[in-house]
Amino acid sequence: MSKVDLLLFGVYPYIALAICLLGSWARFDLSQYSWRAGSSQLMNRNPAEQRYMRIASNLFHVGVLFVLAGHFVGLLTPASVYHYAISTENKQLLAMVSGGFFGVLCLIGLLMLLKRRLTDPRVRASSSTSDILILVVLLVQLLLGLATIFASAEHMDGSVMVMLGNWAQSVVLLQPIQAATAIAPVGLVYKLHVFLGLTLFVLFPFTRLVHIVSAPVWYLGRRYQIVRQKG
């Protein structure tokens, strides 16, 4: 284990999480009106544009939701638990197939959304720098994730997935040294994917990504509004 591994994969995860939590709290407390997705759907001028936006948005969101769920379950489920249902080798194969399928869906939707934001004059004019930046970062992260599938095909014994799982579980258990030691042997493409994934936590409070954790649950306890007709 090198000092770089300890810094990037043992210490940085906690820095990224702290920035994410504190930054999100500060933004919600100080600038609630900016806590939104900044949707540009109302700028669709005809049925063709509406259909394009609907397809792109659905592909991206369905893909990214399944990819995130797969990462969460795959990385944080201990081997002693999932071995009751599946072997390490078959788990890796399942992750490669499902991750590849939903990753491609997400990639297609993301490219469509990025093309629309960069080439549609009205959408481009209403886009902030952070809107475009986060799409580009997501694109790079997604390409790195898909690249790990090809890297994993070279070693189907599941060893890398075990090391990545040990890293994630060590981070959750507040064991930075064990986390850095676990991820040290994996290839560069995996480390880049993990590092950029952690960086997304840093960017989270300052971009439209905050809408991911927004849900109008307080509407359930809101008092009824009484509307009276004039005259």
C-alpha cells in the first residue's frame, strides 16, 4: 500500500462524504430555491422534441438507477452472505452482464441529453456551467465503468470484485488503512472509476444532482388549501 492509495482511497472517501453532507445541508438551509433539477422540459417546442426528451430521460434514469443499485448491493454485501445464493465467479458474470446492459442504456440516454443541451440554442442559453460540467463528468465516469467490464473479462475468478467489495465495506466500517490496503492491487481503470465516483460526492451539493434526494414527503402532512370561486 502506497501513501497515494491511503490518501485517495483511505482518507478521501471521508473528505468527499463530509463535503457532500455539509455542503448539502448548507445549500438546503441557505438557498432552498436552488434545490431543484433545473428541468428544461418546458422548452420542448413540438411533439418530436418532447418525444426525444422523454426517450433520453427515461433511458438515462432507468440505466443509472439500476447501475447505482447494482453497485450498492454488489459492493456492500459481504461474501459470506451472497455465497448462500451465488458464487463469486457467477456474481462477477452477473455484474458484468447487467451492468453492461444498463450502462449502455444510461450511456445512450446521457449522450442524447448532452447533445440536446449543447446543440439546442434555447437549452444551451439556459444552461449553467455546472449543468454541462456534471453531464461531462457523468459521461467520463460511465465510460470508465464500462471499461471495467472489459478489464474484468481478463480475470473471471472474481478476485478484483472481492477486493473492491472489501474496500467499500472497510470504508463503511471506518477502517481507512484496511480500505487502502484492499484496493491497492487493483488496476488503474478501477481506481480511476472509484476516484471519480468519490468526486461526484464532492460535486453533489453544488450541482443539480441534489434533486436525487428530493421528495415532497411533507405534502402528506400539509393542510388542505381552500379555493373559493369568485362571485
